[in-house]
Amino acid sequence: MNTGFLKIWLDGFISHLVNKSKSMIPGFSRDDLILAIYPVPPTEEQARIVAKVDELMALCDTLEQQQQQRRQLQKRLTPVHPASRRHRHQLRRTPNHLDSPRRQLWTVV
């Protein structure tokens, strides 16, 4: 059995049990878990699943990094009014106030 597949499967299975146990009364017994049938795909398919999950996780990591970079860029390009540091909820910005940073953002992107 592919250990990467086993980890992915167990993570999903445990999440499923946790979600289901919150709605079931009284829950799962030890025998329910031991005697259940767990289908296992062939070894080649397990390897393919692990490779696909790794690929998707790498994509998620890349997207997260891009989001962080965009947030940092937005913070640098958005002017901060001195009063906003103390009273953000009282500060009202007009659309004209944001025109300049928006133009800067589009020229950078």
C-alpha cells in the first residue's frame, strides 16, 4: 500500500467520521469501525492519486503566496489617513480618495 495514499485516505476518513459523529446519536462503536469494508484502489491508482493531490497542494501553496503578495502590494499602495490609525470606523473615504492607488495598482499589475 502506498503510504502517501494511506495518509490522504485516513485524513479524509477521519474528517468524515468527525463530521458524521457530530450528527449521530450515540456515534460510532469500535466494532463499526473494525468490521466496515474499506475499498482500496490498485497500487498504480494510489500512486496516481498521491501525485495529483501533491500537484494540487503545490498549486494551493502558489495561490496562497500570490494572495499574500497582492495583500502586501495593496497595503503599500493604499494611502493611510493619519486619523484612520486611531478611528478606522469613523474615517470615511470617498471614491476620489482611492483613484490614485487604483491607477498605481493597474500600472504595476
